Amino acid sequence: MYWNEPIETLSRDHMHALQSERLKDTVGRVYQNVEFYRKKMQELGIEPGDIKTIEDIVKLPFTTKKDLRDNYPFGLCSVPKSEFVRIHASSGTTGKPTSVPHTRKDLDTFAECVARAICCTGGTKEDVVQVAYGYGLFTGGLGIHDGATKLGAAVVPISGGNTRNQLTLMQDFETSILACTPSYALFLGEALAEAGVDPKQLNLRIGIFGAEPWSQEMRTKIEESLNVTAYDIYGLSEIMGPGVAISCENQNGLHIAEDHFYPEILDPDTLKPVADGTIGELTFTHLTKEAMPLLRYRTRDLSSITHTPCECGRTSARMSKVCGRSDDMLIIRGVNVFPSQIESVLLEVPEAKPHYLIIVDRQGTMDTIELQVEIDDKYFTDEIADLEKIRKKIKQKIDSVLRIGVIVKLVEHKTIQRSEGKAKRVIDRRHI
Amino acid sequence: MIIKQLSVFVQNESGRLMEVTEALHEANVNISALNIAETAEYGVLRMIVDDIEKAVNALKDLSYSIKVTDVLCVEMPDVPGSLNRVLKALLSVDLNVAYMYGYSNDGKAPLILKVVDNERAQIALKEAELE
């Protein structure tokens, strides 16, 4: 089922031509209107005329989060402020905030991409979509909201949190599609079990989850606890929000809305493009964005791309599930550790709950990594020897995957904070 | 006799145990015997209480990991050699004691113990005239 069949099944040749045309247009606009890009291009000795096809994109300068901060709020905008109809922003928890303005057409594109995405998961106007993403400056809530509205589905704009109410409305309104972060979906599944509601009695059939990395094992757990088929939606506010890419029923990667966002995968060290199938840093260039078009924006998300045809009929490039962030990576005793690796292991151990907290510290010159986990109630035993067996089993599995020694600590049920948005999984106490 | 024991997972940090006793106090539950098995990070609090259902509900509401286990309570005479007789009886039927706790007062010495097979233990203890 397609929302926009001509575009979603466009031949690669036609897509190439469309992307080349649109890139030329975008480069022309930013060169003329944005001093930041004009200067960068002049430093690199290139002019808009040097960009003839999409392959010429490698000549263009990169954009980073720091560039967005340095040019906050509107330094990178290509249109006058009067053309803005909405301004999203990041919370700025790690420094200065960043802003992302949209024109009327930008928001139309946003809604179009999200409508395509929901349609790709099998959603129709008959569906009731419960939007449990946060509403506000974060693009998750309003993004899915507008797309589902465009699709003609019934939107329940409940936003994140208020779990009891989520469950009530899910039953009363016969919600068929749930959209939220995967960690919140997991939490809702637990809450459902605690309330004694059989997920099979719900009308839920589709889950659209994104905004944080999640593992295959987490998908299985969510699908079981909520009785849904889970789809991975990808996006970031700097580029648009959810709907930049979406997984289809074949679950073999996420279809990128390539007519609007041109993807590249770069080697994080050399910043050179890598071959299809190789993991690297995902980078996007806006092809149609009006308010604040970005060239080669480095997302810090790690993924790979393939252009092989998908059985669903869509011809777009597909990105692999994001497997981590180049800046979330912890370096512990010289070893690269991704929280997602730990999550995958925990989901394979039935005795452990999938909620965890990683505490990194330094004793003397030695980095330590402590993993706090909760034992699943079903496996709690009153004999220390058995509890220690479980603890050692978790430790052995984690150690063998990470290849460094981890301190595994069993903690009381519910001491690890459940998240209603993006989960806080790592506390780094090292002062280096 | 077989009785119900309530076990609670508690982190080995100051104040954690009191949170449990606070909850039991509020639920008006009386504890008649208890034991704690501890590691550096956590412990298992095992208790014999007067109203196990009330205790279970009170702790479940607070999301504690709990377990109700059937354990043996043996009322031994408070004389030298009683515990030795109990263990001998259990050994005769090949039963290992996972854990136990007890005290003596007023000529009686109740002993609470956990084995893998309560029935087999009871038969052995009856034969040794301890049940």
C-alpha cells in the first residue's frame, strides 16, 4: 500500500534526475541566502555551477550540530522570518539550544512523509492513532500528529506519560496504531501486564517506534507485550522529525524519503563515503527544505545503506536500523562500548528485565563499568546461591559481548527509572 | 510442620530494610521470626509473619520482588544434641539444608529450615520422633 505511488516506486534513473535537479536548486538558494554556506563554499573553491548532478554532493561542505548552535537561532535560514509557520527546537540540555524553523511548504512535506510512513506500515484512514510521543518543541508528537491527520486517521493526541490514561484510552477508543519511543512502548507493555489486561483483547495492530536506538530483541519483546507488529520510524528534528525513513512489512531496513533527503554514509574518521552495506555515519542533505536547508548534515547516527530493490515495491534507498551513535559510544579501558549491545544481551536473558543503567566511573587510572539490572519477578528466589547464579550468567554474557569485565549489580524492582520519553541509560562519572 | 515464609529482595543500603518494616507496620503485620542472607550488594529478607496475604499485598503495592516459600518448622526440645538429631534425620534421606534459622526460649527451640523436599523431610523427622 502506497501513499504516493509515483514517487515511492520511481525508477532509480528518474530518482537520480530528480535529486540532481533538487540539489542544484538547494545549493543555489543557500549560496545566495546563507552567509555561512557561501563562505564555506568559497573556502572550498566551489560555486553553485560546479554542482551538476547528485554525485557532485561530495564537493559540498558538511554541517554539524555545532554549526547549528553557533548560528542559533536563525543564522542558517534561507527565507525571511515572516515565511516561518512553526519553529521547533532542541532542549539544549548539552549546551545552547538549536532551532529548526519550517515554512508552510516544509510542514506540508513533513506531513506527506509521515503519511507515507504510516501507510507503509499498513495504516489507513480507518485507524485510530494514539500519539504517545511528546508534543511540543520535540518533533515526535506534532510530526506524527500532522501525518496521521493527512492520512485521514483518527488521532488521539495524548502525548507522552500519564500511563494509566494511555491504557484506558487505548481500550475505550480501540486504538489500532501506537506511536511512541520504544522504551515507552516497553513500559506500556509492562503496565498492561500489571493491570492484568490481555494485549490480545486490545485492537492494537501496528506500533510505530523511533527516536532512540533499539534492538531486534527489544522489538520482539514489545511485539509480544502489546500484540502489535512493530515498525521502526527514523528522523531527527534538524532534518525534519519522524518520517525521514520507515521500515516496511519486510523489516529489512528503512525506506528513506529520498526525494526530500539525500542520504550518505561516511567513514567517521575520513569523512569519505563508504560502500553500500558498510556501517558509518549517516549524513543527510535537504533537497526541498525552504526555511533552513542543510548540506551534508552529520547526524552522528551509525547505519548503513543499500540500494537493492525491496520486495514491497518501493525503490528508495534503505538504511539499516540505527545501531548506535558515534557520540553515545563509551570508550572504557580503550574498548568501544555501545549501550545497545548491553540491551541486546539483557533481552536474551529472561531472568533480567530489559531496563538497565550503566554507571561508568574511574578508580585511580582504571575505568569501571557497572551495570544495574533488575531480576524479573518470576525468577526471584530466596536462595542467594541461585540469585548469584543469575548474576553470574548475566555477567558472563555481557563480558563475552563487550570483551571487558563488567560489574553486574542486581537492584530492587523498579529502582531503575522508567522513561516516558528517551531513556537515560548511562551515567558517566569519570572526570578526565 | 510446613509453614509459609515470605522472602523479599532488598538492596544492601542503609534505610532499605526499614522501608520494608515500615510497610509491614502500616499493614499491621506481625513478624514472628526472621533471617537475612546478604551479599555486599543485596540481601534476601526471609520472614514468618502472622498474616502472609496482608504482607504480600503491602509489599507488592510497593513493587518489591517477593516470594512465598513452603519451609519446615521443627519444634525441637531445647536440650544438647537436638539440632544434631534433626540434621542426622535429614541426612539419612539424603536431604541437603539450603538454609535455616532458629532460636531457643522457654524450653523450646523452633527451627525453620529449607530443603528441596518437605514431605520426605517430614517422614524422616517423624521416624526420628522429631515431628
